[in-house]
Amino acid sequence: MKGKKSHPPTWKSKLHEVIYEADTPAGRFFDIALLVVIVLSIVLVMLESINMLSLKYYWEFYIAEWIITIIFTIEYILRLIAINKKRKYIFSFYGIVDLLSTLPTYIAFAIGGHNLLFAVRALRLLRVFRILKITRYIGESNKLVNALKHSRPKILVFLFAVFIICIIMGTLMHLIEGERGGFDNIPLSIYWCIVTLTTVGFGDIAPVTPLGRMIASIIMITGYGIIAVPTGIVSAEYTRRSQDSVPTNTQVCPHCNETKHIDNAEFCHNCGKKLNIDD
């Protein structure tokens, strides 16, 4: 019995492969080009915030802003065309980020007027949201997010213990130093303890008694060890998750927009339909 003939890929499937996948040369080129545009847009936002440059190169910034806005508008439309369940992308986190990062220029153009210049500039700050789109192209970011998510209970318990230490030590410093050292009340003393424990040390309050300075020294030394604990928790969880994780590819289902498929998967683990894999 002859095998079933495979149908040639349609233009929509090819478009989906370029925009949503990074396993192919075209997909990698698209991701890299988009990353370059994202970085350029962030640099323009930073430069435009400098009044001297903004006044001197007003039209250059204006033209560059419209070019980048048009590029991201085309990208947003192509992403909608390439998938079947458009509603899922529109209301997803990155879909909202894509829309918010594109709208300010159009809103500023529609409003116009010199009296609304400040409001327009405030709207343009929303373009900074574009930098969040970079994380979608970093494969290791998923492992880091999972490590942070599973480390959350341990970190919360640890932070609660640190907060208790700050309350105890802050109260103790208030009793030892009192108003002559600037420790007028317990909340202010707790603030000093937090600043000291995190090794920030603003210097607005400082102990003056020998006993207070000795306790302050202990808190400072303890701070170095406390800073390292959350890092160790996340690092251990990241290592464990990396060892236990199943290798995944960048395939995004063109039907339901599901991600995190295992290597060499031909069908979506969510809807069961065939992925965009060359026959």
C-alpha cells in the first residue's frame, strides 16, 4: 500500500515557521533582525529623553520612530495572520506587550497639538515595554523562570526570617542608642537595620555607643551571608531543573499557539495537530 502523499507547505505555514520558529535559518534570521530593531528602539528612547539631543535631532528621531513603529506594526499583523487562534495571542502577555509598544506613536499622531506634548512624551515611554520581548528569544530564560517559581516558598520563608531579625535588632538598637544616636523610634531603627543588613549603608543614622557599634558590625557581617542565601537557593533549583528537564525545541503550534514541545515532536501535545515540520 502506497503511503499517503504529503501536501506541500502553504504560504501561511511558511510564514508561521519564519515568525514563530528558530530552528530554521529563516527563523533565526528573523529573530536576530527583530532583536536588533528592539535594541535600536530602546536606544532611541534613551537618546530622545536627553533634551539637547531631542531638540537638535527632532526630525531624525521622529522619522526613526515611525520606521520602527511601522516595522513592529507589520510584525504584529504577520503574527496574527500566521496563527489560527488569534484571540489567544492578542490577549497573551507578549501579545499585549506588542500592542502597547506600538500604539503610543499612533496615539501621539492622532492627538497632536503642542499643549499635549508632555502627555505624548509620557505615552512614548510605553515603548520601553519592547525590551520585554527579548526574553521570548532566550531559551534559557524558561529554565530560570521555573527555578525562581519553585524557589519562591524557600525564599519567602528566608525573607520572613530576615524580617524577624530586623525587628529584633532594630528594637535592640532603639533601646541601646536612643535619640542621641538618631534611633528615635522602633520603625526608624528597623529601617536602619534593613539598610545595614543589605550593606547599602546610607549613613543618615549611625550608632555612637561602643555596644551599638559592635551590634552594627555583627549585622554588617551577617548581611554578606544573607545576600548569598537566595542566590544559592535559586542556583540549586536551577541546576536541578536543568538536569530533570526534557529537551525542548522552539516549535510553536500553528493551531493553538502552544509551546514547549519535546525534540523531534511531530504533533502538538495540547491539541494533537501536526506541527510545522518538514516532511
